[in-house]
Amino acid sequence: MSASTVSVTANQGPTTRRRAVEKNLPTGGADVAAATVAVAENKDARLTAGDTAAAILRDARKTPAQTQAKKSGLSRKPSKPRWLTAISIITKNLALLVVILGFVQMIRWVVLNSGPDARDFSVISGDFDGRFAEVEKFVKTTVKAMQVQVDAIDRKLDDEISLVKKEFDEKVEKKGDEMDLKLKALDARSDAFEKFMDEFRSKSLLSKEDFGEFFEEFKKAMENPGGVEVSLDEIRDYAREIVEKEIERHAADGLGMADYALASGGGRVLRHSEPFGGGVWFRNRVSPEAEKMIRPSFGEPGQCFPLKGRSGFIEIRLRTAIVPEAVTLEHVAKSVAYDRSSAPKHCRVSGWVQGQDSTDSEVGSTKMLLLTEFTYDLEKSNAQTFKVASAASNLVDTIRLDFTSNHGSATHTCIYRLRVHGHEPSPVPMLEKQS
């Protein structure tokens, strides 16, 4: 028997105790591993069976916490010093910076050696603000040019509108003038027609004597069957002759009645009130322009004798003593007048016999005979005739027109023409009166 066998046999007691202890050991994998590690660390040592058993027993007595702490201490690696860690971090950062700088330098070299492409890239990347400023300047210039064009178009439109408006106004004014002329011509025709109708109403075409004579001749022809019969043609010729005579009378001086105040027939102005705008005027002095009142004015505006103020008078010597029948006061026609406010309105006509050789210019009111009073109406004919009262059918050779108002003018009153109508007395009564 060898020594080792002897040793094992001699020491059966501890072996038996080891097995008993192993029965009480925990069966966890961690304890087994710890034990395995302890055995591995001491593999180079020569242990006896007793030492091995003692070591196993000691490990079994240890608590699980101690076993876990030992495991942690064994598994933890030894830590480096902090200065080594700092040097390592700095070295890595420097290496990264060198790599970045090299990459930037490489890109710069590529850009600088790439020709026009590099310039385009520089323009796009580095001159963006300049391009934006150029675009903004271009936009402002374009807007300003467009504003100039719009202003020019506005001015052109204004000129065109002004021209069209001017042409339209000229055409309207021209048409208005033509219309005014036509209206004046129409008014003149209306006045002439109204005048004709007034005269037609005031007198008949045939006088009573002419009509009576015509009727007697016609009746005699009808009552005498054996006599000469009067034909219709003879009646027509006779009526035509009478009408022609009346037309000839009407054409004479426009009224068909003799005017005994006419200047060319021997009438003259004796006195008048103060004239308008005639300079220095002496009382009882007759103005050279006063003769316009007893001349035909032919309806021409301004051919009148103006007297100062709203009231005044004129005295006219007739060509001879007559029995007055009517007076006619004439003013400018409405169709051609510029202003008719200077026409006399309320008038009174008186007459008396003064004698051709009399030099007395003042006549007492007792010698005056009121012939007529009337109101000149602007709405009627420009030549208005007023009959003399039948009670005033005495001889007169001088008449006086007094007007107390006009139709609105505050400065003057115009007399265009004054006519006096009547008939001369037969010589037989005058001879009887003289005898």
C-alpha cells in the first residue's frame, strides 16, 4: 500500500465530514462557480486532502452576500487614471479637427480649380444679397416706368376728353345759336300774325260805304230782270279790286293809317324831358336825336330816343290840325330786342290847338284835352294802337305824351316812335265858323 493510500485511509473522517457539509451546501450555480474559481486560483499549489477539505468547508461557511461581493470584486476590471482619460479625449478631438480641416481644404481646392463652375457657385452662395438688391432695384425701376406710362395715358385720356367736351360744347352752342335764330324768326312771324289779327279784328276789309254801294248795285241787278245781269266773275273782280285797295292801304307805313306826326310829313318835336346820356342839357332845348321818335325805325334795336328816368314827356307839333282818332306807340319787337325793360308802361296823351304861328311853348292845363290813357303791354304787338275817346273829337295840332312808369329800367325810358292818326276837318264847317 502506497503512502497516498495510507493518507486517504487515515483521513476518512474529514472526508466523511466534507460529504456531510456538501449535503448542506446550497445547490445554486453561483456557489458552485465561486468554489470553482477558488479551486482554479489555487491550482498551482499543492494541497493536501485535508487542506482541500478545510478550504471547502470555509467556503461553505461564507454567506451568499460575501460570495456575491467577492464575485463582483473579481469581475471588476482595474480603472485607468483620469489624466489618461483626459489625454485620450483631447487626442481624439484633435484628430477629428484635423480631419475636418483637411476636408474643408480639399473642398476649397476643388472649388478654386473648377473654373466657371466655381464662380457660379460663389455667386449663388456668396452674392445672394447683391442679386436680391439687383432684383429689388429692377422691380422698382419697372414699377416707376409703369407709373410713368399710366400717367401719360391719364394725361392723354384727359386731353381727349377735354377735346371731345370742347367739340361737344361748340356744337351745342352752335345748335343753340341756330335754335335761337329760328325761335326769333318764329317770334317775329308770330308777332306779325298777331299784329295782322289785331288789325283784322279792329277793322273790316270793306268799309260800310263800299259794302253798301256794292250791295245796292247787286240788289238792283237782281230786282231788274230785264237789266244786265251781274255775273259771278264781275262780282269776283269787284271784290278783288276792293281787297287790293285795302292791301295797298295796309302796306303804307305798316298800319294803313296816315301819321300826322311824321317828320317827313311836317311834324316836329317841340319839347321833351331830360334826355339820357346826352351830356349837358338846357331846359326847353330840343335834342337833335329827338326826331327819331317821329321817323320810321324799321324795328331796328337802338333806333330810339332815350329819356332819363322812369317818367318823362314829349310834345309834338302835327303837320296840320286834325280830328284825332287814334295814337300808336311803337317799341322794338320782342324777337330782336336785347332788353325791353326801357319800354314805357303807363301813358297819357293830351292835345290842344296851339296855332302854327304861336311861340308860346308853355300851355296851361285848362287848354289841354285828354285824348286817351293806356298801358303799353310787352306781350302784345310791338306797335300798339289806342283809340281816342269820342268825347275828345275836337281839333288839335299839338299833342303831349306823358309816361309815368316803364317796364323795369331805373335809368332811362326809350321812345321808338309815336304816331297820331285822324282826319282833317272838311272846309265847309270851317268856313261857316269863320263867317
